[in-house]
Amino acid sequence: MSVWDDLVGQDRVQEQLGAAAQDADALVTAVSSGERVPPGSRMTHAWLFTGPPGSGRSTAARAFAAALQCTSPDRALGGAPGCGFCDGCHTSLVGTHADVEVVRTDLLSIGVKETRELVRRAQLSPAVGRWQVIILEDADRLTEGAGNVLLKAVEEPAPRTVWLLCAPSLEDVLPTIRSRCRHLTLRTPPVDAVADVLIRRDGIDPERAASAARATQGHIGRARRLATDEKARARRAAVLKLPLRVDDIGGCLKAAQELIDTAAEDAKQVAEEVDVKETEDMKTALGAVAGGRMPRGTAGVMKELEDKQKRRRTRTQRDSLDLALTDLTGFYRDVLALQLGSQIALSNVDVQDALDRIARSSTPERTLRRIEAVIACRRALDRNVAPLLAVEAMTMALRAG
């Protein structure tokens, strides 16, 4: 099992990263032994991974980080870095390697303060590994100020520091940053390949794995969640019933409210699982006395934690809504395929009756307008429009067609 096994359907990217890891290995070996650095190296200090959601951007970055830290003795015999078994590979993949920092956020953005701390760390020499690797999974969430802070570090990197940035597209990253990175584009993995991973790695029943991979259109993370979480399957089933419930204004408003309530419930569930423990841990760290009274001078820290938790709940609610809207887009995409007589495989064959009913009762033009209404709702949510208002506007547009 190599570090690349979980990188599904990305043969070209895997080949490029594997070649770069070999050159990086040769470079470190040459420097350590005082030899001349080999010319024409395919290794560089900053990489930008882009691709649609579920394509495996962070998986590729983690695999590359593991290959850079590989300590397998086979390398001395000409073996490729990234064996998957040595301590360097294993700790990099599970997130415990001292020289691999993985940064992700469950908030709406990454600010200047957090980015400055990353830049400070990037200036350090590797503690135990061959490289200091910083993986920024949500580079598209950097604020403008944070992006400018990161730019300086990318322009003038430390000798053995590598930045691995992940974003949905090039446009999501500042031009000044992306121009200093080597760009790799990942594609949506084939449905069959995603199903194979679910069966092989997660032990999921083949039929359920194939259904989940098909329903999520190749999104690896969502496919795994759909295959293993009964609540996720129930939520998806409820969303796919929405097109049949917007026949009148009352149905539109009720369907919109239920979508919002479901997203709010998701946010509440995350808060119950994370916020309570996080708050108690903070109180303990600050020296809370019996009865829950906090020492003087700690109110500001607790307020900062509460603000962070509030932003996380907002992000969770938006992510839940976005997932529902993605499922809805997939439904109407299948309707359009039926109306046009396309031979492409349908994603939602489990609701074939609903697809047929909507396809017969409307036209391709109306279906396209409905898809545009869902996309417009997602854009409105990105612009911080009140969620209920945006979803109500969408359901009314779905009714009008």
C-alpha cells in the first residue's frame, strides 16, 4: 500500500507528484552530502492543488507530504518515495508528523492572526523530517489581509519548507500567490473508482457503495458519508422530495422552512458535540474555580471562543444548505437528461418515479430555469443573503419553472 492509494482517478497528478518527490529526495541527499544539486529538478517550494469538490485535493496534498517525508530504506535502492509503511509516511498521513502542519478551518475565513503563525512556523528548519510541509486545505478562505501575509512567505521561502495550497479553482486564490505556485488540476473521479475505494478501504457493501458513488457524482467524501450515515441518507431523501412539493405557494414556503430547519439542526448537533467540550476545556485551562466562576481577566478569551463557535455554526449551516442544493441540482440534471433523451447515467435512480413525473410535466427550458434558480440561491448565500429569504425565493422559482 503506497501513499497514493487513496488518490482516486488522478493518474496524471500522481505521476507528477511522484516525480517531484523523487527529485526532492535527490535534492536533500545531495545537500546533506555536500554534493552538487541535480539540475532541472521538478521539485518546487509552493504547490497549488485545484479541482471540484470531492476530487481529492487535500488527499493529494497529504500523499505528497508523506512522500516528501518518506524514510523507507528502499529509496537507497532506487525505490520511489511514498512507501506508505515507514514512520515518515504513516505519521504524515495520520496527521502526527512533527514537520507536517495541516491547516483546515470550520469557520467562514482564515484571518491574518492564524496566517502569521503559519508563516512563523514555515521559517523553522525541519525538526525530524526531511522537509517542513504546510498544507493549507482551505486556501480559498484566506481573507485579503491573510493572503498578503502568506504572499511574503511564498515569495521568500525557507530552504526546506514546502507550501501545499488547496482551493476549488485558480480564481479563488490571489493572483500574486498562484503565480508563485506550481499548479496541479484534479478532476472529478469516475463513479466506479469511488465505489471501488469504498468497498476496498471502508468495507462497504458493493451495492450500497455503487449507489452512494453514483448519487454523489464521484464526490469521495460525500459518498462515504452517504454510505455510512443513515441520517445523511434520510436528509438526501427529504431533499429529493422537494420538487414534488412546490405545486403551490404554501408548499414552497413550507419546503423552504424545512430546509432551513434541517440545516440549523445540523449546526446545533455539531455545537452539542464540539462546543460544550471546547468550552469546558477552555475553562479548565483558564483555571475556573468551583461553581464555574472564572478568574478575573478571562472574559475576553471566553468571548473570543464564543465568537469562534458562532462563526462555526454559521459555516455548518451554510455547508448543510449547500449540500442540499447540490443534491437538488443533481435531481434536475437527471430530469434534463431524461427530457433530452441523453444516454448519460442518472445519479438518482433511486427516485426514478419522481424524475419521470417531473420530466413529463415540464419542458427542458423550464428545467434549465430551475437549475439556474438553485445556482442563484447558492450565490445569494455566498453573498450573505438571509438563508430563509434566499431559499424561499428559490422554491418560488422552482414552482414557476
